[in-house]
Amino acid sequence: MGSFSLLRRVAGAIPSLIGVIIVTFLLSRALPGDPAVYFAGPAANAESVQQVRESLGLDKSWPEQFVRYVLDLAHGSLGNALTTGQPVLDDLVQRLPASMELTLCALLFAVVLAVPLGVLAAAKPDSLVDHLCRALVTVGAAFPTFFVALLFVYLFYYLLGWVPQPLGRLDEIYYSMPPTVTGFLLVDTLLAGDLEAFRGAAAQLVLPSISLGLFALAPIARMTRAAMLTALGSDFVRTARANGLSRRTVLFTYAFRNALLGIVNTMGMVFSFLLGSNVLIEQVFGWPGVGSYAVSAVIASDYAAVQGFILLMAVAYVLLNLAVDLVAGLIDPRVRFEG
Amino acid sequence: MSAPPLLAVEGMSLDFRTRDGRVKALDGISFEVQRGEILGIVGESGSGKSVSAYAIMDLLDDNAELGAARLDFAGADLLAGDRSALRGMRGREISMIFQSPRTALNPIRPVGKQIEDVLVRHGPVPRRQAKEKAIAALRKVRIPDPERRYDAYPFELSGGMCQRVMIAMALACEPMLLIADEPTTGLDVTTQAVILDLVRDLVDHSRMAAILITHDLGLAGEYCDRVVVMHAGHVVETAPVADLLARPAHPYSARLIAATPSSASSVDGLASIPGNLPNLLRDDLPLCRFRERCDRAIARCDSDPLPATEVAPGHLVRCWRPL
Amino acid sequence: MATTLRLRDLRYAFGENPLTAIALAIFALLVACAIVGPALVPHDPLATNSDSRLMPPSAEHWFGTDQLGRDILSRVVVAARLDLGMAVSAVLLSLAIGTTLGAIAGYRGGFIDHLIGRVFDTIMAFPLFVLAMGIVAALGNSVANIVIATVIINLPFYGRFARAEVNIRRDMAYVEAARMGGNGAARILVRHIVPNILPPMMVQASLNMGWAILNAAGLSFIGLGVRPPAAEWGIMVSEGASFIFSGEWWTFVFPGGALVLAVFCFNLLGDGLRDMIDPRRRT
């Protein structure tokens, strides 16, 4: 049963990927005026624009251009970035670990805080925890990530001095960069046995992760609370209580595992938030990830780089949604067996 | 009645605090369950049948206010004992099964595991034996191929099969009392008979007693020994089942009997009961809550609290002008 | 007598959630800023003054001044028009377009339904802020394009909702009756179905407003859409951010605060509206 539905789920992601490729193609051709001018960049002259036009095949018909675009993608070519002069793919791959490390830490922070909060709020309605949860959800949904991040920097760096200057992943004046193995500084510093650098990298990560995570916290806590309330009010929890099962068993084995499905399903939305807000947070903290790369590319009208970034984010998002689907299948036999 | 009853409920009242006011769901109800019998509790939906059971099981929501002169089970005072002691009793000494069995089971846990949870909770049962015992429990409720069904999820089983699983779970610890709350609602007639025959059989062949809560007087007539008729949070009549069906004393019981399909010769002959249950939020509820639907009311109904009259041995009615 | 009654009604409406009353007050303030703000502000929001740069809040400049000596209070107030204007027009447009597309898909079914559904799926396959970035980058850096981008990323929410609602109602008796009365599809949709699904759609729209404001401000924060010297909360926060390390907090705190207030207000109003229209979904 399992492998068949696994395949079906993976196959289900393919239309999304095709859609993503078509949209990124259309976006690049929707550039006002002559796309070649955009791809050639602001410093280009007539000759280099013509060169770009030919190299991108912009003189061909749209279907031909599309086929060419897809073939380029198949060869892993996203074009060259004007700002760095490097292939866009190389730039992105080099900067991706920084973004992933940040996003994962933010996600971890959000889940570790939001899930217990939501569970406790649902287990004791109208208690202090419940009110705290609701307040956090309301506030968390109203604060723009970039503003929260700036407030944190002002408070914790400028006023209190608790965290290092929010510029990048590691202060290279005090610490030496570990040799790149995974690209995750927290891991690489440990692999290099450099505890000092590990601490330095962790200190740099704290504020951006929390700022980013706060935004994801609200929807997760809200969903956890709602899903737990539904589960606790359900018929099967009543049966479990009627059979005298302990409060613990009822809460965790019965209610929480069922609520988990709802929580996992909101993760798709949470990832959408995280990947989007990541751009803003990287901008605030001078984080050398793909988001800040995209922002500089947008400002420099470096379209190939922007396009590569959007494609990368969309593919990552499709894959994350696929992962969410697979996890949901692991939790819920009904999803797993559905034919 | 010489032997002390298994369950004695006396003067139990229950209010729910709601946004709109207090719902006076139960008002001074009393009944007893003897060992080895099936007691039917019959009434329209909203008459308080289910909440009475929930009160006994301590399954009420936090907005409930429960009071009773006496609530004894097997000689123990359920009101005095602390709640954790009661929780330990639930599922072991008293257990309950519900309607819509497919949603009443945990949808993402194999049914065998759910039975095991109950076994492990209530007895020193090692995990290894728990599986055998769970399979035995499934076999006891005559589920075919119990070894295979052990791993099934509720959505893979039919409604009737799920109800049997729930019964197996309820009976896993061999309780003294099984409360069945509309156990066959939503099941087809054949399955209904199979499930209720099973309950009857288990009562007849073990020390267990049962309460069958149903809106279907015909069903109660077929499977119960005695019947309690409830209306709007009052117990209006208590009688051995044959006695009740033959000589109902309360006007409401008589109407219920007339409205039951099996007793009417055709659908046209079915009488309906005029009026609705009174709104239990009201502050001016009449002393007799059937007063406003009753065509036999007399002046006394409005002035004096309801009497409890024994019209025949074991046949009690709360009415000033019984039939 | 009459006044006490009215007071009690109000207390009933807001008593359960006093936050709704607060939100309503903030809403009135914001709308006032957007409509008459430019006429009332103490200073010209664009007038620079090199003598009073980066002045902390004072009696003269309540919110202080920015790096060009512009009065921040005036800029924050004036910006309400642009920020709210972008969000309101984006939400209304996506409500209109999304409902239309969704209603057609739900009513017609078949190929058109499939096609429209696929378009919505494809939009949802992107992290939405990233898609909005891409759209603004591609269409060009302007306020109108921020609105277009926000409309596009919002479409699926309204579209899917409308589709589901129409699909349920399509075969209901009253629609069937209208069809037998010789009404065409367009007429049935406009006269009989859409009015029925509009209230929940409006709730969705008001809940969406806060998000639309955040989205537009986020885009201008990274330098898309709104261009200096225009007064807009996102870009003001972004400009003020440079002065964080020298402690000139007022440069970003006041515009950011305005943003928070606006989003907070719309989220609460959305919740209140939902409670009014659909009491079952109260939390």
C-alpha cells in the first residue's frame, strides 16, 4: 500500500512544478519593454543587449523560447548574474545554507514554543496560558517581521548589548570561519572542534531566528489550540474518558496525535510565511543568504538572479509541501490508504 | 426488593450554566439498577437520558452543576469519592458505549490498540498478554477473524463492527454495569438486532447489568427488564417493561406507546405527541414539565409538587391524575 | 430611557469583546488620517530642512525628524492614505476578481473549473511574498504593480472559497427554481447565488486587509514599489533602520508602530465581523 501512495503523492507535486516553471518563464517575458535590456542590466550598450537577446533566444517565438528555457533548466543553467558575474545557480547554492540554517532555527523556535502553548491553552480553556496564547496569536499576526527584527536589534543590541552586532553569520574579526562541510555554521564549527566559533555563530543566529520564528509562531499556536479543542471535544475522546483512560493518555495518545494532523497541514502555510519573511529578515540582519541576494538583485535590476531565486524558492516550497503531505500520511492511516 | 441495588440514583439534579442562562437539565430524578437486569431509559431527545448517564460517568462539561441526594454504585458513594478514584472506576466497574460508533473510536489508532489501552490502564496486564486479551475481547463480541481485525483502523470497519469493537473495549475489564447510549442509532435493523442480542446475551450470562438508553420504546420493550420514562429532565414513570406497555399510567408514556411504530397497525395509526419539550432555560417551568402538553391536567398540577405513586408493585408514576 | 437602552445594546455588542470597540476607534482614526490627514498635518511631509536633521521627539516635532529634517509625524499621518489605499484597492480587486473566477468555476464545472483551479494551484505553489516580489520585479517598480501583485497572491483564497460555496448552492432548490423560471447562468449567479455568499466573503476580505497591508509594506521595505521621497510606512521603516546603530529610534519606531496599529485594527475588526456574521465560529 505504502509505496504506491507515496509515488502518487510525489507525482502529485509534478503539476505544481510545471506551473512554477511556466510562471517564472512568463514573468521574465512580462518585463516591460525589451526583456533583453533587463537581462543585460543597466550598464549595457546596444551591442551587449543584442548579444543577450541572441543568447537568450529572445528573437525567437515564445514557444521556442520556452523550450529553450526548459532545456537550460534541465542543464541546471539559470543564466549569469550581472552583479556577481557568476552563474546564478552557483551564487544560490553557495548562499542557500545560510538561509536554510536561519529558517530551520526559526522553525524550531516556533514549533518548540507554539505547540506546547497551544496544547496547554486547549487543555485549560480560559486559563492564564490560554489568554497568553490568544494574546500572542493576535500580536504575532499584527507585527511586521522586519519591524519586530529592528525593534529587537535596537533593544537587545543597541540598548542592552546582549547580542553581537547584527551583521552576518559570524564576526570574522574574533572568530575564524570553519572549513565548509555542510554550510551550516552551527554544524561546521562543531565539526572543526571550534567551540568559540560555535558560540559566536549561535549568538548571531539568535535574534534573526526569533524575529523570523515569531511570525510562524502565531499560526502554529492558533492551529494547535483549535485542533486540540476539536480533538478534546470529539466523540472518541469522550469514549476514552468513559473507559477511564488517564488524563495523560487522553491528552497525548488520543487528542494530540489527532490534532497533529491539523498542525502538520498548516505547516504548508507556515513555510510560505517563513520563506517570504526570510527575505525581510536577511535584509535587516545583513544575513548572506539567498534572500538578501535577491533583494540586491531586484534593486540592481539583475533579472536572471531574481528569476533564479524565485524558481529556487518555489521548488523548495513545492518540496516542503510534499514533505508535509508525506508526514500527514504517516500520521493518519486514512490519508495513507485513500485510494 | 431485598437485594441492594447495583446503582442507586436519588434526587439527582443537574444545571448547565450557559451564555443564555441556566439550563435545568435534570430535576430530582431517581432510579435504580438491579444486578443482572437491563434497565431501559426512554424519552425524546432532550429529555435528559444521556446527560443522566454522563453524570454517573463523570463525563459532564465544566459548566455543569450536579447535585444528588444519593448516587451509590455497588455500595460506594460516587459523590463522596475523589474524582481520581472515580476515574479508576470508569471503564473497569462501569463502562459506557455511545452512538455513532465510527466517530466514537480514535480514527488513527488500530482498534486492538485501543482495547489494549483500556486493559493496560485498569489491570496489571503485561503488554505481551494485553494483545492476547484484546484479541479475546474482540472474539467475545463475535468479531470474525479477530487476529486480523486487531490491526484494523475504524475507517476500515463497518458501523456495526465498530460498535462491537466499542463493546469489546467497554467489556474488556468485565464491568458490573454497561451503559449503552443509543448504541444502534444509525445502524441498519439487522445489525441493530445483532448488537442488542449480544448485549442481552452478555447480561444473561455474566454478573453484568446494563442501562439501555433509547428513544425507541419498541426497542426497550424487546430488550429491557424494566423501563424508566423520562420527559424534560423528570422521571415520569418507572415500571417493569410488560407492565408499562400494557398499562401505562402516565399520559406521556401512553402517548409514547401510541407513537411507537410496532404497536400501531399502520403508519396512519401512529399518533404524534403534540407540543414540544418545554424550554429548560425558562425560569417559570411548571411543577409538572408535561403540564403544557397534557390534556388531563387539573388544578392541582399547578399547585402541588408531583407525587410518586406506586400503582402496582414496582410501578411508580409521578402524576396527579394517572391513567 | 432611550439612551440607556442604546447604551446597553452597545455594551452587549462590544462587551463580549471590548477589543472590537478599540479597533473601531483606531479604524476611525486611520480613515480620518487617510482622508483629511494631508490637510491637517503640522508640517509639509516632503519639506526637508538641513538644520533640524534627526531631531528627537519634541514639542515642535512630536515624532522627531528624519535624516533630511522632515517631520515624521506628518509623514506617518500622510502615509495612511497610500498604505491603506494600496491595501483596500488590492483586497477589493481580488475579492471581485476572485469571486467572479471562483463563481464561474463552481457553477460551470468541467474544463473551465479545472483550468481556473489549476491557475489557483499554481499561484499557491509559490511562497506568496516571493511571488509578489517576482511580479513587482517583472512588471516594474511602481505602486500600481504592488497592488497588482497583492491582488494576484490573494486571488486563490477568494476564488477557492467562492467556488466551494457556489458548488454547494448550484443544485439547491431555490437555484433550481430560478433556472426553471428561465433565468440564464449569469443572471442566476448574480441575482441568486453571489448575494448569498457575499457575507462570508466580506469577512474573509476584512481578515485579509491586515495581511495586504503587511505585504505591501514588506515590498516597499525591500525597495520595491514606493519610491522616496514618498511617505509610506514600509519605506520609512527601511530608511529609519540605518539610524538604529546610532540610537535614533524614532525614525523607525513611529512608522512601524503605525503599521502595527493598522494591521492590529483590521485583524480585530475582521474577527468582530466574523463573530457578528457567523456566531458559530467564535473562538
